[in-house]
Amino acid sequence: MTEETKKTKIGYYPGCAITKCSTSEEYGTSVLGVSRVIGPELVEIGDWNCCGASSAHATNHKLSTALSVRNISLAEKDGYDEVLAPCPMCSQRLIISQNDVHEDKKLREEVEDAIEMPVSSNVKVSNYLEIIKNYSMDEIAEKRKKKPEGLKVASYYGCLLLRPPKILKFDDPENPTTMDEIVAAIGAEAVDWEFKTNCCGGGFTLSRPNVVVKLTHDILEGAADAGANVIAVACPMCHANLDMRQKNIEKEYGRRFNIPIVYISELIGLALGLKPKDLGMDKHFIDTDFVVDAFSNIEE
Amino acid sequence: MKIKITTKELKSDFAKEVKERSGIDVKKCYQCGKCTAGCPVAYEMDYMPNQIIRFVQLGLRHEALTSRTIWLCASCITCSTRCPKEVKIAELMDVLREMALEEGVANPKEKNITTFHKAFLNSVKKHGRISEFWMLSEYKRKRPKTALQDIEIGPQLMLKGKLSLTPHDIKGKKSIKRIFEKFK
């Protein structure tokens, strides 16, 4: 691989949730759609596997580490020195596992034996906000076609992009601003609110829906009371919990929010003038027409 | 809360064992309670996060490993992030869950959570990736009481083309099986 391609091509690790025909496919569709317009070029890592997510790390540390690290080794084999994992569950697991094998020689040997590949320490795993901030802010400003009107965006980061901060080394864990900067770059207003980094209940969707309903209610209430009319996310679990649970929340708490939950990649795509359907705007539970319509003005 | 502590427990190696497995030193904790103050799920727990650390400090193995708390931890890592003594509390929950499963003492009241993890990992083991539909089916089959819960969401997902019945098998399925066999 030449120096030139190394710089512009980034290994793409979609993870299970955002691939076609999965519950968060519009995240993957919009990430790829946006990258085709403003870069960087994303190339899927060959034969990647599931990182094991919460179920692996909650029950078996070595299994979780090996499942995650295998993907990083595959990326290195394919010649990438940076990998984008848009799902924060994936990026967090990949980065933590890479860190764990680096710190523990015995674990590293066991994992190398299990995955039958050397463990890579040179590949950098990045989340989606990092990729946009590091590579594409100027391109957004240059290629922006539509200016949103009346959109008040609550940037919701959740847990996995930020914590543990010493290992992930991304943004301020208590008051992150990267997504707010991206929201400003597409010409929308980012509201100041208190729930940016609160937990949505993550993987308890099926096993403890009552916990998810309570935590997502608090987040929606925080956003609505701060004057937001849309919540932007960069995590499939945050999205699913906030988007699919609003009916349950209304039943439980008697307050109807009806706030569209959109991926930050969808907002960027709309600003770039991509077709709503090509961004998966029709795949949401809460109708997103209001957000799409906000982008009707062509920028002068 | 009143818990009887025996000399045998006080002399036990529980904290040492936890440290050897995970590198987490619970002795550093001076029980300020900041972890509990910021925990989003504390309201559902039988013991507060700082009490779980106290159990480990005092050698109360049974209380820690059979608690519902270790399963209700959502791994949001707010506690570890804010701990003034840098005790990795969320990561401690991981190792306690692991030990509870190994010793067969996981609290049966949180069987939904343990069954979910099992169904999830079975899907990874079988295909190398998650097949959401089949993972869901296994979970619902093993937890029949949850069968009607969210009954309206599945069909909506299908209508939107977001739930596929066909699992995607990776080529390296054998390597994944090897990983699972090595780390049973």
C-alpha cells in the first residue's frame, strides 16, 4: 500500500448492529453515504466478527478480549493503520481490549494463541465523531448545500464514546463538545443541556426494559425541557432505546415527547443534500419528516 | 442492613483473588460513596455499588456474588470515571459476574439478564456475528414470560426491513469456535 492510499483509506468495522437488514442499518447507510461525499474513504475489513459487546465483557473477559482483538489484527493484515468503528460499543470494546493485551503480556500470549494471529499495537481505532472532527470538518463547510431551519439539537453522547476516559482518550467525559461542534458546522443550533453523558440503559432493552424506560424518559425530558426538538446520537443502542421506547414512556409517565432521534451522520448527510431515503430517514420509529423538512432551504 | 461477618470471612482471600484476576485493588476505596451517587441504576439494586466494594474488602464473597447489583450494573463506567481513588468499580462488576457464573451462584432473580448474555454469545459462537432475529428467538424461548413483552416492536422492525431471518455466517467461523473453546 502506498503512502498516499494509507493516508486516505480507513478500515471500516461496521459491527453487527449497523449492517444492512439490522436494527440500526440507517447508521451504517448514512455513515457510508456521507463518506462518499466528504471522505475519508472507508473500506470494510475482510471477514470481521462481532466484538462480543456487553454480553462478552460482562461474563468472560478473555473471550471478550480475543473476539475484539481479532478484528484489529485483521485490519492490520489488510494494511490499515486506522479503523473506524461507528458503533461506540464496538469502538470501546476494541480500544479497551487493545489496551488490555498491551498491558498484560500473559493475556496477550493467550489471545494470540486463540486468534492464531499476532496482536497488533499499531492500528488506531476511532469513533465516528473523531473521524469527522479529524478529517472532514473543512469538507462539511465546503460541500454544505442545505441550511437547516429551526432545528434545535440536543447532542447526546451516552457512555461508550467517553468512558473510561483514560483509555479512550476522547473529549471531556463530563461535558463533551465534539458533536456540538459538528452540529454547529452543519448550521444547526446545539442546545445546552444536562444529559449529554447519561446512560440510556444500553443492553438492557430486552432483559430489563423497565430500567431503559426510566433512563430514556429522563434523557428525553432533559432534552425537551432544554428546548431541543431533535436529539442527535452516534450510538445504535442509544438510538434504539430512545427511538423505540417513546410509546412505553408515554404510557408509564403520561408525557408524549415525540422527539425524532437521528444519527449525526444523517444530519451531516441532509446538510450535504443527500436524499433522505438514501440516509435511512424512513427507517425510524419516531417520524423524521420534521427534521428532513428543516433542510429544505438551499444555501446561498 | 445487618450482615453478620465471621472471622473466617475477614481472613479470606476474596479481595486478593479479585486483585489477581483483574488488577483491581479494592483496598484503595475509602467508601466515599461517589460511585453510588452517580450510578443511574442504583435505584434498582439490592446493594449500592460502594456496598459491593465493601463486601469484597471484608471478604463477604457470598453477599457480593449472589447480589442482583452485579447484574444490574449497566457498564456505563460513570463510577470508575468519577472515583477519586481510581478504583475501577464497573470493571470490578465484570469480574464479580464472571466469578458468580463460574461458581454457579448468579442471582436467579436476574435470570433475564444472564439468559440474554448467553443467547447473544451463542449467536456469535454459531455465526461469528449476531443474528438479531435468532438471538431474540432463543432469549424469548428460554424466558417464556417475556414472550409478549414488546410484541409490537418485532413486526415493525420487519416492516422496515431491519430484522433479517437469514443469519450472516462469516468465513472464519472456525476461528471463532476456536476462541470460544479456548476461553470457555
